[in-house]
Amino acid sequence: MQTDTNIALAEEVLDRVRVPAQAEGKTADELVEEAALKLVAAREMVTELRSFVARNRARNQAAGLKESDVPRLIAESRAERRRCPHDSFSGDSH
């Protein structure tokens, strides 16, 4: 359902929107809507990624892991994958 809402844009911004909109056979409104949806989706992704990082940081701190442990853990993981290549991405715990 479409709701008509007016949004003010500076004239120079509108001029910059009109050119690519016309080139794509779209109206400026359509291009702005597409851009707004992409912006909202990108911001949602950033929020999700920040949450993911925070959860993992908390989990790692609770496990007593430090950034200095990362090279050793990567080496151990790679060595394990070389020993059991068929289990690399199965999600099984060893």
C-alpha cells in the first residue's frame, strides 16, 4: 500500500537523483525509495553485525580468551581441518 508523503530534498540533491533515475527509466520518487530501502537495510545489517560482535566478545571473555590467543586458535583449527578435512564445515564438535 502506497502512502503519499512529501519529503524535502535540497535542489542539488534532487538534481543528482533525477539524472540516474531518468537513465534507469525510473521516476525520482522510485529511485529515492529504492535508495531509502537500501540505506535502511544496510543500517539494519550494521546493527546485526555489532550485536554479533558484542555477543562473541562477551562469550570469548567469559571463556577467558584474549586477542593474543587468536593466532594459536587459528593454527589449531587449521591443523584439525587438515586431520579431518571431511568434518571442516559440518558444524560437528570434536
